[in-house]
Amino acid sequence: MHPEADAVARAVADDGGMSSTTRKRAVAVTAPLAAALLLVTLTGCADIKDTITRQASGEFATSADLAAQWKKQASWLPTDAVSIITRESTATDEASLTAVSESELDPQQCAEVERRSAPLFHIDGAPDVYEFDRAFACGEWSVVPTDDGWYGWTPNDSAEREQSPAS
């Protein structure tokens, strides 16, 4: 313990209360500790929030980075995809992602179907999927176009999945 903190503790134990001098010492000793604790708390808020909500976010520069670094798979994602943002559950398979891409989806993996599912996790800037009657079923993923690429989520509905060439 810090020597000043020891003095404060002795003074409180000796007289059963704090004089104004003792109070000032207590503030002088504890204020820097409180500030340090606050700094640690604020810098770790995102990690704590992700742990409590069982969600995680990620950003990947390219589809190759996503394939190498992400624990989940999105094999439907075009190889030219960049600026990829993910939002996912840390406890289940639910995930959403957006990507910038000029490529069409691979017809060997994806087929246009009636949209029956929606993402559990919304990504800022992604379209409202409820405005889409149709989506592409790409295995366990459903995908809709964005202004500059694609927005996908998993899992999709079994009726979508059954119509996917990747199933």
C-alpha cells in the first residue's frame, strides 16, 4: 500500500472518522487511482460490451484477409471484395457482412429466391432487407445487393438454403 494511504487508514482507525486534513489526503491518494481505473475502463469498453452481448465486429481489407483471419466462412463472397465489415455472434453461427465488390455472385453457388430470412445483426450503412422480396441463396447465406457490393447474413431459412446450388 502507498505510505499516504497507510496514514489515511491509521487516522480513520484511530479517531473513527476523518478530519478535513485526512479527507484531503484521501482524495489526493485516491484521485489518481480513480483516474487510472477510469482510463482502463473506457479503453476496454468495446471488448467488455462484445463479451457481455456475445457479439463481435470485424473489418477486413480484402476477401483473402477475411478467408485467412475470420473463423466463419463466406465462400460466396467475390474475390474482388474489399472493405468487408462483419458482425457476428460469439456463441452461435449467426453473422452478417457487407462488402464492396463490382462482381456478380457465382451462379454455381448462388440462386435468386424468395427472401424468407433476415439478418440477426445489422451493419451500419447496410440496406433494409425487408425492402427486398428476393435475395440470393448461397448455401447457408442469404445475400442482397447494396449500392456498391453485397450484404449477406447467415443462417438463412431452410427454404432458401434448399434452393441454393451450393447446398
